[in-house]
Amino acid sequence: MTNVSHYLTAAITMVALLLAGCDQPVAQKKQKKDRPHLVETALVERDDIGIAQTRTGTLKARLEVEIYNQEEGRITELPFYEGDRVNKGDLVVKLEGDLLRAELDRATAKRRQAELDLKRLKELFAKKLTSDEALGRGETELAVVRADEAILKTRYGYTQIKSPLDGLVSVRNSEPGNIAERYTHLLTISDHSTLITEVNVSGLLMSGLSVGQAASVRIDALGDSDYPGRISRIHPNLDPASRQGVVEVELDPVPEGARPGQLCRISFERSIGTRLAVPLRALRRDSDGEYVFIVDDENLARRVSVISGRRFAEQVVIADGLEPGQKVVVRGFLDLRNGKKVKPAGGV
């Protein structure tokens, strides 16, 4: 009898343990089932949508003058080097001009003699001691020698070249003592106070740009900073092959360290108006079409069919299906289904 009681007690204990073990997973499964699904949401709202584009270009000086000689001769002075600053009117090139100077002096002497001869002819003509023909020849002779003198004076002036602007010498192609043939490129002078770049822009964006509009300029050599610029000129014609046009952008002001030849990136933005938009990652697709999940007032996920429009950066326009103020799910789609209890975490 004692053995029977002992076996009965052990059996009852084992059954109790088994029942307890079965209840624990059920409780854990129920607890897991009741836990809300975590999602991140965003607010549906009307926003000012814009088209943004970034184009690369190269900085250059707006005003850059190449200095050529118009007279042939030996260079006697070339005082400025690359990087030197020059002022408007400074002598930057001087050519040997002794021969032209002598020819000019001779032409000046001839002009003076012709003036004296004409004066005497006029006195004689007044006394009717010379003819109209002689007087005409005297006037013609004076006009010719005056023209010769003017030509030589101009040519002699070409032997001394002065800077037409304030700027920096960016190119120096010769040295004193060299013989410069006519129309030789000797120097280039650049005005670095105004730097511009020209970039190709699509016709879609170009139609919304205007002269004076702000643009953002990033210069690779100067790091990640953005510098203010403005559109200074828009070329009227588009390339028929690429459907792109040229837009000129001016740095305003020119940042320290900016130089012609540096690579730059120009960012433009054009507003197309106010549209109802959501983050692009909220939009889903399946065999039934496009849809989003919204979170209702009871924190339940609801599938809503939508019709999307154009995409702009990380946003997409919603043409139909949503109203401003609704909350759409943008993260947490794994195992998310219609009617599931959710808990917004972050976002809105």
C-alpha cells in the first residue's frame, strides 16, 4: 500500500509539472502577440516642391585680356611676371622704337614745312600772284604729310603697351631681348575680382531660372563649404541635340582662395508650386497597384491605395488617395498588414 501511494504521488507531481510547462509558452506567445508593431511615420502635408540640379563647371575670370604687339621689334622692357598685380595704365611691354621715332620726327618736320608753304601760297593767292591750282596742291600736300605723321605717331605708340585694366598677370610668354614678330601673344592680364563659370542646364530647369537668381557654388579645392552665387547671364538658345542651354553664374562675393581653373559645382533649384507629397520610401507596390500604410487614430495600420505623380529628390507627389494631416508609415514594413496594431517610434 505504501508503494502504491508513493507511485500515485509521483504521477500527480509529474502531471502538474507538465501542465505548468505547457502554460508558460502559451503565456509567452500571448504576450508576444499583444506587443505593438513598431513603425516610423511621416505627416502627409502640402509642400513647396522644387526641381534641384547640380552641374559641374570651371571657374574663370570674367575679364581677361591677352596682350599682343601690333609692331614688330625687339622687346626692351617686360617688367611684370605671373602673379604680379598691375594697374590700369601701367607700362607692361616696351619695344625698341628708335627707327619709328626718327621717321616720326621726319614726318613732323615735313608737316611744319608744308604748313609754311601753304601759308605763303595763301598770301600770294590773296594778291592774285598764284593760281587756284597751286593753292590746291599746297593744301593736298599738307593733308598728306599730316596723315603720314598721324600714322607714324600711332605706330610709335604701339611700341609702348599699357595695361587696359587692373588685374594680375596670368601669362608671360616672352623675355626682354627677344624679337617679337607682329601679333605675338606676350602677356595675359586677368581681373580676379569677378569669377564666373558657365554650365549646361536642362531646358526643363532653365525655363524657371532668371538673371539675378541665387545659386549655390561649391569649390572642390576649398572644401565642403557652399558659397553664394547669382545667375548673371542665360544664353538664349538650347543645344538641339542635348536640349540643354548655357547658364553663367557669378560668385558674389569671390571667396578667398578661389582661382580661375578650379572645379566647381553649381546647384540650382526651381519651385513648381505647392503639392501634396510624402517621402518616397512610404510608397509601396504590389500586383494590385500603388499603396501606402496610414496609421489611424486607434494606432491601427490601414492600407490605402494611391496614385503617385512626379518624384522630386526624396519625395513623391500623391495625386489621389491621401489627405493632409494623415500619417503614413515610412519604416517598419516587415510583417506589417492591414489592421495590425502599431506603435509609432520616432518620426511624427
